[in-house]
Amino acid sequence: MMTTFLFFFSFFVEFITTESQFVDITILQSAVAKGAVCLDGTPPAYHLDRGSGTGVNNWVISIEGGGWCQHVNQCFVRKNTNSGSSAKMASQFLFNGILSTDSKFNPEFYNWNRVYVR
């Protein structure tokens, strides 16, 4: 059991360090005055990692799904989660896969501007 745990732990650590990086949240305080707010009235937010070199003018935009409320009760519940409040969002988000900066894992988009929108 301990061997299995250590294997998975070492795999996870290698995955995090070789393919992934944490990206800080950007909160748009100025958007509140224009009426752009989350369900609970907090300002909108996103995670952005700027591109470099030949990718500096290109963008990968990943938009989190599941934001639509089917009825008022769903919105009421959602406003107290990271799907409805920037105050509940993690201060950092793990960029991996198509959002990775490692050319070995993401050869097409590793140096593009990458943004994750909630």
C-alpha cells in the first residue's frame, strides 16, 4: 500500500513540476462600475499567463463551462461557490495541458498568451 502511495505521489510531483504551473488570479475591480459582476456582486476574475517570443500575439482562451442557471434557485446556490463569486475562487489556478508552458507537453501553444476565464 505504501509503495503504491509513493508511486502516485512521485508521479504527481513530477507532473506538477514538469508540465504545470500555478497562475495568479486577476480581479477586475473597475468592471463593477460598469455592471460586470459575479452572481454575488463581486468583481469578475480570470487567470492570465503572458506569452513570449513568436507566441506573444497569439491567444488560447479557456472558458469554464457550467455557468448557466436553469432557474433562480440554482443561481442562489451557485453565488456562494467559485462558480458565482470571485471571492470564492482560488488565488492560483493550475495551468497544464493546452495551458502548459512546457513545449514538450504543449508544442503548439506553450509560448502563447493563455487565459482561463471562470
